[in-house]
Amino acid sequence: MGRPTIADIAERVGVSKGAVSFALNGRPGVSEATRARILQAAKEMNWRPHSAARALGGSRAEAVGLVIARPASTLGVEPFFAQLLSGLQARLSAQSVAMHLLVVEDVEAEIEVYREWASAHRVDGFIMVDPQVRDPRIDALQELEVPAVVLGGPGRHGSLSSVWADDREAMLSVVDYLAALGHRRVAHVAGLPRFRHTQRRMRALRDSVRRLGLVEAVSVPTDFSDAEGAAATRALLSRGRRPTAIVYDSDVMALAGLGVAGEMGVRVPDELSIVAFDDSVLTRVTHPAITSLSRDTFALGGQVAEVLLELIADPGRPRDLKTATPRLVVRESTAPPSRDA
């Protein structure tokens, strides 16, 4: 069976093609009961608007979609996403474009939302975050033929556009700095291991062992929450030969780690150096202030929005934008390891 059409839906539901068109485009002219029957049939038949027909119609939703498959409890306290969303919305609102945001439980639910929003023409394009290893969302978005930008890279997103920074280079700069201070036992409290950026950071640490003469380099995956960040820190500091430096994949986890070090009587930075990955305001207001990889996340959101707006205007030309690599900002949480350590 080929691509289902409006006529196919009209035949199944027993209504006119005009009624189907009204329902699918959110226009008045049909009852709510009929609209519900039409939308359900379209979903069951996996109907999607034809990109060429939509372009000929010249209509736009004047909105873009962002669906995030992460626990809502961790997103609520994550400064990175707050700054990213602010940057996205600032650039989109300047063009009177809205942003539909939905937090879901898993990737399967995320793909289903993509299909529903595309079939109902609720958005003109999508922003996808947290690219994963063997990510099924790439194929799903390509099949929908809707403009989409992936935040993360480099590349390997099929025909989709991307905006990314070099996580590997950023991680290497941290490990090089810690090694120059004299640290030889370095730990990494990482994020979710299925994320590509987590994998790249973990691999960068492993690859540094021989090059820098590290005695130990271990990565501990977490869900990015303060609770798991604290638990990972507690386990690392309870070892007989504990690390003298820990790198955290988020500022929230770095603060949790700093708290655990104080609880266990481990002095920062005398006995333990701490580095965070995002450099939000949290790293600057705590004591000691935390050494961080810094980037303008608000500006990053604006760049992602700009690429998507360009893509919506000209879908035939994919973009691949590499942004500046986060730079290390040294503060009071890092120092050479003590002789006792």
C-alpha cells in the first residue's frame, strides 16, 4: 500500500474529503466528534501530509517542536536546559514563531509525538536533542520529511541538519589541565551512557590514560540527577585509592559532589579537585567556585533556532554548524594534588 491520502481517510470514516482536510488542518467546519474520528483514522493509517502539497498550499503553523525524553524531575533543576530554552525562544519569538515543548518518558513516545504533530501540521519543524547511539529518531524524522535540526554531533544524522560542539576536544582540555597539575587518578561522573556526547567524553578520558601517564581513569554513568551524582561521588571517595580529581557532566552533579566531599571531610581543592561541564551561575556562586568548561548556552539556543528557521525557509539545503568548543575557566576548585592524596 502506498502513502495514504485524504481520500483514503474520507472513505474509511465515511465523510467528504473537505471534512478530512478541515479536521487535519485544525480548521472549523466539522463537529468535534467527527474531527476525533478523522484524526484517529489518520493515526491508524499512519497518514502524513505530503511535503510538496504542503509547500504548494503555502500554509505554515508558525511553530516548531521540541520533545525531550528525559525525566522531568532532572530537567526542572538543570540550568543548561533553562538557558537553551531561553535562547531558542528569544530567536524564534523575534520571528513570531512559537515553540511547542513536551517532556516524555522515552524515545518511543518522542517518535510518536513527532508523527502526531507532523500529521496534524502543528509545527513547521523539529529540534532534536540528546542524539543517541543507533538513534531510531533519525530515520523517523527523515521519513516525516519535516525540517529538523539535531543539537549534537558531529554528523551521522542522515540528511538532517545539526548544530554541535566538540565534546571530545572539550574533555581532552580538562584532562590535560588536570594532568598538568599533577593528577594521575581522575574520575568522570558521566551522564546517560546511551547519549553520543556522553560516549565521546568517556572515550576521551580513556584515550588519555597512556598519553598522559594516568594511573586510573574511570567513568561512572548517571541519569544527570543530583542524587545519582552524589551517590557516584560517595562511592568514588570511599575507595582505598580514591581519585584526586573528578569531572562532572553537569553543574548540578558537581554541586552535589562538592557537598558529598564536605560531608566526608575531603577538602576541595587540597585533597580533591572538581571540574564541571556547563558553567552556569551555580558554579560561580558556590564556595569554592568551581572550575568549569564554559560556553554561552543562551547563544547556542539562538544558533539552533536560526538554523531551523533557515531550513524551514529553504528545506533543500541541510546545514552542519560546528560551534565554538567550550573553554576551560579555572576557579578555586582545582589545585595540584596534596602529597597525602
